[in-house]
Amino acid sequence: MNQITLLNQQEIEQKIYKFQSALNDETLTDEVIVQKYIIHGTPYVFKNNEDGYFDLKSNIANFFDEKPENIHMVGSGKLGFSISPNIKQNKLWRPFSEESDIDIVIVSEKGFVKFWEELYNFNISLTSRNNKEEEKYQNFLKYFFKGWLRPDLFPFRYYNKDRWHDFFRAISYKYTDHKISAAVYYNYNFFEKYHIQNIKNLRSVK
């Protein structure tokens, strides 16, 4: 059941109003909005527990052999509401709730290249893909071209896929009462560009 207390609902409505005001402020560039609201600051879901956020980031950083500062929460867990561009799912401005997932990104050239090399070596050993595998592979390439590795699009038999999912299943519901998933960006340029494009889209329809 999607339960949002009146107090939380009012707080989120204020956050949405502030964010929409930023979208309407022509003195703010798309890049500044991304840096201020999406990259900077403590996530909404950890608003009363900054230590917990650091512990979560440290755990993920250790798994990927990274630094905590390269781990970021995005999505409604970060803002308190969704700015998803997915029109079909009608997620835009939807408040963070008990049913929401937490989305994490790891910004790491080293990590990206590691998976890239493993996936390349894995893929060239395949002689064929069935239709479902081919469709997933083409979707994977679409995001890969944007400097983004999505584990839900990893090949079915890729040996590190289970290790990835096992780790995030293990930490889901440990730091918050929510499922946690993640993706890897090659660098901050790709990370920011994806969100900058989303901000441009939001501003074009406001």
C-alpha cells in the first residue's frame, strides 16, 4: 500500500515546488540544476541519517573497489519525488513512498572498463543469441553508447551478473526499508549529460 504521511506529503510538495521553481528560473543553467539537486546534498531518504548514507556508500564503494564520493543516489530516493521521463509509466512528480526503490550510480572509469572487458570477452565466446537475448543485447548497446552500464541488461549467462545482483539483494532493506539497485557510468561527463538532457526535456514541457 502506498502510504505517505501528511507531514511527508507536505514536505515533498514543498520540494517539488522548489524544484519546479528552479526549472522556471532562466538564470539557472541545466548543468547547475543537475549539480545542485541531483548530485549535491543528502538524499531525501537519508534526511535524518547522514551517517547511514555514508555507510551505504562505503559498503558499495568497497564492493566495487571505489571511493565513497563516486557513489551517488539518484531518482526519487534522492529528491523525494520522481523526475522520470518515462511517460508511459506516469512517474513524473510521483512522491517517494514505501513502494519506491533506491537507485544508485557508481561513477567509475576503472569499474566501467573492468566490466567492459569482461563483457567483451564473454560476448565474443557466444556463437548465437536467441531473440530475447538479442533484444536485450541491443538495449544494452543503446545505454552502453551513452556511457552507462545497466546490470538488468547484462547477458543472461554473464558470470558476474549473479554476483552483482546477490550483493544488492544483500544490502537491500539493510540501511532503509527499500530495495536497492545500481548502474555504472563511465565518468561524470556521461552522468551529467544524461541528467542534463532530462532537465532540458522537463523545461521544454513545463
